[in-house]
Amino acid sequence: MTLPRTPSQTVGPYYAIGLCRRPDNELDPGGRELSGTLFDGAGEPIPDGMVELWDAEARAWGRCGTHPDGRFSFRIRRDARTLDGYVFARGLLKHQRFRIDVDESETFDIRMQGEDATVFYVQ
């Protein structure tokens, strides 16, 4: 007997295909680059995810699909302090919200699970 697939088995990689057709990753075209990698629970890069950032102070928003190696990048204000973010990826029925306290670093990796998992907020 074969059981039908459940939604969690059939979700994705539709986010990046449908929503990342043009570059929307420049919150501030003259700003600095913030990049990182999206990792799954096994520490493998997620090649078909999507990351969104929101800069509330500047009222700026951006979206970036991950590359085959899981990398993403944004241009943000040079004096940005805090950014809100969302992860969309295969297997997630609801996006995951996180916050970045921006300092002088230029990288921010997102880990979905595991020992060094990113802290996600309930909405």
C-alpha cells in the first residue's frame, strides 16, 4: 500500500524559483555588503532557499535567493544596527523569523538546526 505524500514532503523549492527572478537584495545600493550561508540541520548548504531582510529604520526591504552553495548577500546601510530577517526554504510550511545585530562583521550564517542554530522568533 502506498500512502499519499503529505505537504511537508512536497513543499519547495518553489520560493526561489517564483520569487527571486530579479535582484532585490540592495536595501542601500551605496551601502556595505552583508553575506552568509544558509545551512540545514546536518550542516549542509541549502541551495534553494530564500532570505529576506527588513531595515526598519530606513524602511528598506530586500530578498535574495540562495546560490547552489547556499550563499546569499545583501547591500545594507553602512550604519545599520539591527535588521529583521525571514528564511523561506524547502520543508518549511511557515517562514522563520530572526534578527541580526549588525556590527562590523560582513558575514552572517543562518543555521536552521543543531548546536549553533540561529535563534528564530515566534510571531
